[in-house]
Amino acid sequence: MSVRELYDGKSRPALSLEFFPPKTETGKRNLLERMVRMSALDPLFITVTWGAGGSTAEKTLELAAIAQRSLNVPVCMHLTCTNTDKTVIDEALRTCQQVGIRNILALRGDACIEDCVDQESATQDAVEFKHAVDLVKYIREQYGSYFCIGVAAYPEGHCEGEAEASEQDPLRDLPYLKQKIDAGADFVITQLFYDVGKFLKFHKLFVDHVSAEIPLIPGLMPINSFLLFNRAAKLSHASIPQYILDKIPPEVQPDDNAVKSICVDVLADIIDTIYRETNGRVKCFHFYTLNLEKAVAHIVAKSHVLHHIMKEAEEEEEEEAKTRAD
Ligand code: FAD
């Protein structure tokens, strides 16, 4: 089923989950078990990442296909287009169609650092696929309305590589985001952020200047340690507001459990604030899970907006336990 149909049909707040394909067979087995357990959180959809330049093509397609077949949750596969041989893109889209995947997150991708496929033809195709909008157009041209297409947005502005934060400007990206919507994108997932004020400003820009109908799904990354928190924020060019830093004083920073617990409250509060301040217009929250299970469940349990999900999962579990006992 398409993400857009599911989103439009959903009356209660929901979540979605991102996973990346593990490198090893053991990693894949463990992840699949975790994905089954996490489907108790009733995600609206799950996404599977794609390595820049097609570097994880085989593993992404395999994981996405297994998930689509074995979980009762629609899959959205990420697909990047720059520095990628067009045959890799064609093959990926064909495979998705064959295995029943209806959702693609169409991305430009960054210059790949390692394992890029066929550099020579990749350079030629880079001309055809310069920006994500080119991939959106291509999918629409080749597949009509078969795929529901998602695109990326950046509440604090997109930033290239090592560029300074001062070079980020969401207003500059806005016309290009609109181009992606006009080319046929059906929903938007944002880059991770921790400054809820910046997201809310961006949401207003989006509604006023891009679309009041297209779902804007905020991307959230649970925090598992202070070190990883800083690293993820830096890599994603996301700012960390002072009020969050104040909650994690230097003596607490080395204590991963304490940091996790503080940040569960921070993220639950971000979700509740977004839902309240957008009057429920934003009703799906996308988690960059890093393939980890517990932090998401803790945030869901703490958030007033998502708490019903945890309650329903527990009731279902009790029901199953009773059936087994009978
Ligand atoms: P675009 O929409 O093409 O935008 C890139 C930049 O170009 C922006 O600065 C934009 O303003 C500018 N621009 C766009 N169109 C034009 C135009 N016509 N003329 C001039 N400038 C233009 N990367 C991966 O490799 N694999 C993944 O699985 C992956 N998943 C992601 C999931 C999400 C939710 C997000 C937010 C990002 C993800 N990324 C992933 C990272 C993404 O590939 C990079 O951020 C990349 O640098 C930009 O991709 P985009 O699709 O936003 O590009």
C-alpha cells in the first residue's frame, strides 16, 4: 500500500521506522528478528536506506524485499541517483515492482566515498541525474503512478559536505523542494533535527510556500550516547539547542544510560510539541532507528501523542499470551 494512502487514512498519530542493511548474514538475521518485534509498534511504513552510488544496492534490495514479504508493514526503499549507473537504478525499480514495493524515497545522494559502482558510466549518468527532482521525474515517466514517491527536506537548510553551518538556509532550498513536489512527489521526510522551533518555522514555510496537502514527516534520531549524539548532529548539520545541552552537564555526559533517559524525555517532548503546535497536521514521526530497538519504544511510551501505540502493543501481547495459555 502507498505511504500517502496510509497517511491520509490515518486518524491517530503514528510513526515510521528507518533501517539500514547490515553487512553480515548474522547482522541481517538479528535485524529481521528486531524488525518483527518492532512491528508491534504498528509503524505506518518502514524505510530501508540505500548506500550512496548504489554501494549497498544488493543488500538494500534484499532486506527491503524480505521486509515487504514477511512483515505486515509497507516498505519504502531509499534510492539515490547521482554517481549511479542508470542500469542500477532501473534494476532497483524493476525489482521493487516485482516484489510489491510501492514506495520509493527519491534522493540525490552525496558523492560516494567507497565502493561506488562503475565510476565511468556513473559520471555520464550524473549529468542525467543531477538532483533528486531528476529521479522523481524519471520514476514518474517510467512507472506512472505505480510508485508513491517521498523526497527529503532539511528544516535547517541543506548543507554540502564540510560546509559551514552558516551556509545552510531552508529558504534557499524551498523552490527546489517545490520542484520535487511539482514533479510528482507524494510525501516528504525531513533530516533529523533537535531544535523543535526550527522545525516549526520550516513547517510553516512548507505549508505557506510548498504545499498544505503533502505530508511533512519529521525525522528524529534517538540519542544513545553523548558522543553519538554530537556526531549525528554534526554529520547532519543539525543544531543542538542550549536547553538540551543544559540537561546533560559534563558529569552526566559519560553515563550512556543517564543520557539515554534524559533524551527519551527530550524527544517525547519534541513529538508532543510538534503535534500540538501544528494542530495535528503533522501526525507521523519518522525514527532513524540506527537498527536499534529500545530507545524508540521508550520514546513512544513517554510521548503523550504516541502513547496509545505502546498501550495497544501491550494489550495485543496480553491477548496473545492468553490465547497461548488457553
Ligand atoms: P536534492 O533535492 O537534489 O537537493 C540537494 C541540494 O541541491 C540542495 O541544496 C538543494 O537546494 C539543491 N538543489 C536541488 N535542486 C536544484 C536545482 N534544480 N538547481 C540547483 N540546486 C538544486 N543519502 C544516501 O546516500 N542514502 C540514503 O538512504 C539517504 N537517505 C536519506 C533520508 C532522508 C530522510 C534524508 C533527509 C537524507 C537522506 N540521505 C541519504 C542524504 C541525501 O542523499 C543528502 O542529504 C543529499 O546531499 C541531498 O539529497 P536530496 O535528495 O535532498 O537532494
